[in-house]
Amino acid sequence: MPFIDTGQLFEIGGITIHIGINALSLLMLMVFIVGIWALVASIKNRNLLAVLFSVATVATFGFFAIATIFTYGYPDLGH
């Protein structure tokens, strides 16, 4: 996955914050958090199909969010 840098937002203490792939990782983290919420709700309602889809969502989006952050970093540390 290439690093997509659409521009520099700002700089804090020598650390440059960019938009692009970092925004994608934040969006995936938000979907991961909503997936955890859906997983808890589906377990409370004892809905097996919803549990399966929630587990798949949490595993997929959680893995890719963490992998994107570890691969490209958030924020970009000036590599």
C-alpha cells in the first residue's frame, strides 16, 4: 500500500501531521470501535448471526487499523 500524502496539516514540536493514509487509519479505528459496540449489543440480544458479523468486523478493521498505524505511523514522524 503506497503512502498517500495529500498535504501537511500542521506541526507540533517537530512532528508533522499529514492527511492521507493517517485519516484512513483513523476511520478504520472508528469502525473498529463501533464494531465492538455492536458485538456487545449482539451478545446481550443473543443474536448469533450478528455476533458472527461483529466479530468479523472487529477482527478485520482492528487488524488493518493497527497494521496501518504501525506501518505508516500516526503522526508521520518525518521519515
